[in-house]
Amino acid sequence: MSFLSLIFAIVILVSVYFWLTRSRRAGRSGYRPPRSATNKTGLQRQTQRELLRLTNGNRAVAQRLVDRVRDQNPGRSEQWCWEKAIYDLQRDRRA
């Protein structure tokens, strides 16, 4: 009886192992946005490029603008902060 229980436990463990590894592989093949569309923080590269274009490629200025927006609007997403920095810069240039 204990020999049968041992065989059954091994079969269960092997089944769970294969089920978990298959689930991980299936998760890898799921939809992901194109690599050029977003970076690690979820920020769209197009938004980042636009702010850098408006600051003539000066990353320090762009980052300071985003940091200021983030400090004034806690809890907002990184994408929102970059878009707001672009909006503020464009608005200030029109005035």
C-alpha cells in the first residue's frame, strides 16, 4: 500500500512540474507591445523623444521638467508626467 502511495505522489509531483513549466512557456508567448513602443517604466518612447526634441536633446532639462511635474502631481503615472511636461513647455512657448 505504501509503495502505491509513493508512486502516486511521484506522478503528482511530475505532473505539477510539467504543468508549471508549460504555463511559464505559454506566458512568454503572450502579447507584448513592440519593443520600441515602451520602456521599463511603461513610458512610450515617442513621448520621451518628443520632450527631448522640445528641449533640443538636453536630457537634464527634460528630466528636471518631468521631476517638477511629478513633485507637483504625486500619484500620477510616469507617462502622464512626461505628457504634462510637454504640454506645459508648449503652452509656455506660445505665451
